[in-house]
Amino acid sequence: MKARVHVMLKNGVLDPQGAAVRHALGAMGFDMVTGVRQGKVIDLDLAEGASEADVTEMCEKLLANTVIESYSVEIL
């Protein structure tokens, strides 16, 4: 089984990496970009018997800082 976890900063949390990407794109002539939020994608290969609940527990305990980040789990 495979799972994909998308982790993003919550709305209202400062995203300096996203701001740096937006600035760099503007400097390259891509003035149409008005905002960037950067996150991460984590692909997991799981043993037989693993569940979405197991992946959610992994997110809560390690993969996402739930104080400032939100996450979504996709079973592939």
C-alpha cells in the first residue's frame, strides 16, 4: 500500500520560503504571481495491513507540526 501526505502551513502562518520564491519569480519577470505557499509531500510505502488511521497517527506524532501545519492523507 502507498500513501501520500501533503503538509502545508496553516493560513495566517508566515511562510518565508514561499515569499522568497514569489520574490524570485517576480525578479525573473513572472509578475503575475502574487503569492506562493510552499509545503511538502511525503510518499510512504506501507506494509500490508497498514491503514489510513496509521498514517494519520504518523502525521499527528511526527510528519506534521499540527500547531502551525495542516495535512491531508491520500491512499494511493
